[in-house]
Amino acid sequence: MLTYTPEAEAFRVEVKAWLTENLPKGWFNEGFEMTSDERKKFNLEWPSKLHAGGWICATWPTEYGGKGLNHIARCCACRRVCKREGSNARRLLR
């Protein structure tokens, strides 16, 4: 079983909170669906949200628009997305 440091666990909580705040309501519910128009709007807005949150190229240094994540933090974020999203994870990673 993988055990995270307190810093990594705090980061996992941050990722979870950011996803909850920035994804459409109901995203985490079983059977979540979007209409074609909702999906189009999401696809247009999502890259801007990722950029504003520093999640595009999150391992890049902050001075270049990333979050400066190390590899452990990157793994925590990816694991959180996949765990939190289940079958919807691919929607975030497009």
C-alpha cells in the first residue's frame, strides 16, 4: 500500500477540491452525461480553467505557467483524477 507524506496528502486534498470546484455539477455521479451543447461549452472552457489553475503542463516551473510539480506530486494528481473520476478520467485528460 502506498503511503503519502503529509505534504503529498495535502496536495491530494488540493487537487480534489480544485476538481470539485471546476468541473460541472454532477460530474462525479454515476451515469453523468452532458448534452451536445454542454459538452461543446465544457470543451471550450476547460483548457482556460486548466491554465488559470496552473494545471496545463503542471510539472513546468511556475514562471512558465505550470505549478512546478515534482514527480511525486504529479503522480498524486494523476492518481486523484483517476480515482475520483473513474470512467470519466479520460474526459479530463483529452
